[in-house]
Amino acid sequence: MVHELRTLRRLHILLLDADQSACDRLQQSLVDNCEVVCVPSLSAAKLYLENRLPDLVIVEVLLPSESGLDLCRYIRRQPALRHLPVMLLTSRAALQDKIAGFEAGADDYVVKPFDARHLLARIRLLARIKRIEQNDAL
């Protein structure tokens, strides 16, 4: 199965997380399968999305003076981005946090600390669902 994953196209992921060490850990965990671009703020994420469309967005909910949930809401309000899969990757593990994440528009919710193989499997699942939805829309 690991061999199968490596033969697939590298996914392009936008990560919103103000913690550079968290960005570095995620990039290292996914280096063989994904290109991960990290941005530290909502404004940087919005600017990035205006210029390049990733395969998936991963968002930390807890940001200094901001909430990653605002990026989820922004993506869902933009017609050109509405189909973009959004995963929340956060240390917030309470049920009400998960519900708030899904209500904001997240497609998946993963609690830190994470297992890299499990995270990659969930990323691939979101990418597969996106491909199926795009094919159905044609």
C-alpha cells in the first residue's frame, strides 16, 4: 500500500498555521507525498488562494488573534473555492470544537498529535472525494 501512495501525484497542500515548528513537522511528515506550503495568517492564506489553487487546505484553528475557522467560512463563501477540501488539524479536541469546525465548513477534523500515516490516508481520502465530485459535475 505504501508503494501505491508513492506512485500517485504529489498533492499540493496549503497549511495555515502560525507555529513554524508545526509547519516544519507537517512538511517533514508528508515530504514524500505532498508539497506543503505554510502561511502564518488568514490574510496570507487568502492572498495565496487568490493566486494558486491547492488540492487541499489544512487549517489550525488556534491562531494568534485570529481563528482558522474564519478561513473555512471564507472558502465556503467563494464560488471558485467552494469545492476545495478543508481539513482542520488542531489540538482542540472537545466535541463542541469539532461541531464548530464542521459548521464553519471543514470537511475533516484531525486532533494533534497525529500519526503521519493516518493523516496521509485522510488527505488522500479528501483528494479522492474531490476528484469524484469534480467528475460528477462534468
